[in-house]
Amino acid sequence: MSNNRLQDKILRTFVLQGLLIGVAVILGILLTNWLLSHFLVQEALERETAHYWQLVEEDPSVQLSNSLNLRGYLFPRDQAKFPWQMEAGIADGYHEVKADVFNSLYVSSRGDQRMFLFFNRSGVESLISLYGLVPLAVVLSLLYLVLWFSYLRARRAVSPTIELARIMKTLPEEKGVSDLADLLPPSLDTEVAMLVDAIEHYRARIARFVDRERAFTRDASHELRTPITVIAMSAELLAAKEELSDQDSKLVDRIQRACHDMQELIDAFLALSREQDGGLRTESVDICALAAQELEGIEQLAKQKGIATGLECGNCLVLNANKRVVSILVGNLIRNAVNYTDRGRVSVKIGETQIQVIDSGRGISEEKLASIYEPHVRGGEHSRAGYGVGLAIVKRLCEQNGWQISLASEEGAGTTATLNFA
């Protein structure tokens, strides 16, 4: 993953700026060096040539310069002592040549006379480089010092924001246990203080929302228990009557199953609410025995639909968890398998760290499988069983307990639900 920390971005920005400034200054010095060493030398040779022509007009026998860096020849007068082979027909003007130490030549003609001035440009280039690099080093040092100071100031400016992000990661969920203002230094920038106030306001809103959700879950779950219990007891009394017709018995059986499903749903809501409040008690749970109990509870519905059930306990899986939560998870998966299977078999397999519920039912399409854990999403379009919230609750309970739930399905061939406790 790429590094996107704000401080690193600021550092990379300042380093890039320093490199660009350094490159720009160096290129500027090199360009200045080239311009001075060529155009300045050419201008100087033009002036020297004009000066020597004036001397020649005053005294035709005057000797031209013969110094370390400048040497002149007047043709045809000095042609005999000219030491180099000159290109025939060389034009007037400035030329770059190689004649011993001389590398610049200026040619000028007046009448039948031609003047050749040779100049050693290397000394000028060395001086320009020397006196150019010293200012360059000074300028770059000052620029880099300014950039470093600016970087430190920018880093100090964003440090409170980074500290705020670090504190937010370790901040308790409960509002009021620890406030941000108490954890940050009192001397905050105005912008950071505004950000802290906004976060505190948002935390307060979330805390109120969570409190309302927990209160509703607890109150609704407790209040629903009474009517569900009354309906279940009434259905049990109706089922005990011998004069009921087969049609009435089926209706009573549907009422009992609906009561059982609603009771499971209420228990799941209570489990979620109590786990949020830290009130769940853990114990040693035998997964094989619990799965057998859940299969027995769904056995009557499976027989009515002509579905065979089976339990394979390859390993004795014992889990330290809340028994009611595990029962809700396993029961929900088994009940879904039976509800969405019209014929065939529902098998429960217990492994070393997982439990699998395998059915030969309708299966789930890939489109539905991607959103199957969302509330009110059913695996089959035409099914009226359940309320579409079972798997959503299973997912939440698994996430809160650190377990994993996964579904593998092929439409028309069946589904395999895997609950991994590792």
C-alpha cells in the first residue's frame, strides 16, 4: 500500500521543490557560462580588432598582440610567421577553432589585408565557473535552509492533526468516558480546535443514536416476549385438542413454527444488545450436542417437506462462548437450509474448528449471494419463509465474536454455509 501520510506528503513536496530549485539554478549557471564564454568573448574580440585596425592605420608596421591569451596576425604582412594551417577562404567573423591553446578566432578584412585574432577562451570559462559556483553554493544553501525551516513549520502545523488522528484510534466508544479536549494540549490552532469541536459534536450524536438503538432493542425484545409467549401457549393448547382437522393442525403447526422463529429473533436481538453492554456470559459449549438439538427442533418441518437430515461429528468441537449465541447461529443456518430446500437432504458436518450446513435446495444466484447478508434480502425470490433478517443477524453476531460466516452456493444445486470459530 502506498504511503499517504500527510507529513510524508509534505516532506516529499519540499524535497521535490528543493531538487527543482537546484536543477533550475544549475541550469541557469551553465546557460550563463555558455552565453558569457561565447558572446562576451566575441564582443571583446570585435573591439580588439577595431582597436588594432586603428593602430595599423596610424602605423602599418605596428606589431599585433602576442600574449598568453591573445595573439594577432595581419595578412599578407605576417603570413610568413603564421604557425598554423588556416582553412582556405575562411569567412570574416567569429569562429571556434583548435590552434594549440587558442580556441576562438575572429577574422576581419579591410581592402587587401586580413586580420586574425586568436584567443584562449578556456581561462574565461574557468573564471566564470569559479565565480559562478561560489554564488551558486551560497544561494542553494540559503534556499535549502529556507525550505527546511518551512518544512519544520509545516510539519509543526499538521502535528496536532496527526496527534488527533492517533488519539481517535484509541478513543473509547462511550462518549463522556474521555473527551478529546482533555487528551490534546490546550494550545491548539484555531482550525484544529474547530475540528475537535466538530468531532466531539459528532461523537455526541453517535452516542445518542447508539443509546436509542440499545434502548429500543432491549425494550422491544422484552415487550415482545409476552405476546409471543401467549401465542405459543395458545397454539400448544390448540394442538392438544383431538377434534382438530388435518387442515387446522397444519395451521396450528405453522403458528407454532412462527412463534419459535420470532422467539429466536427476539433472542438474537437481546444477544446483540447484551453483548454491546458487556453482559454475555460464556461457558463450555458442545457443538455436536447443540447441533443435534437444533436438528431435532426442525425435524418435524423437515419430515413434512420430505427432507432427510443428517449429522456428522467428525471431531468433538467444544467452544468457550455464550451458548445462546451459538444456538442462534447454528439454528438459523439449519432453519434456512430446511426452508429453502424442497426435497433432498440437509446435512450438518462438524470439523475441528468449524460447522457446515449443506443442503440440496434451490441455491442462491451470484447476484443475490453478493448481498445476502444485507437486511431483508432472501436467497429465493418466491420464498415466504422467514423475514430476511436472519443472515444479517448471523453476520453481526459473528463479527462481534470474531468468527467467520461464509456461503458457497450454486443456483439449482444447493448451498453450503460454513461457520468458522477459529
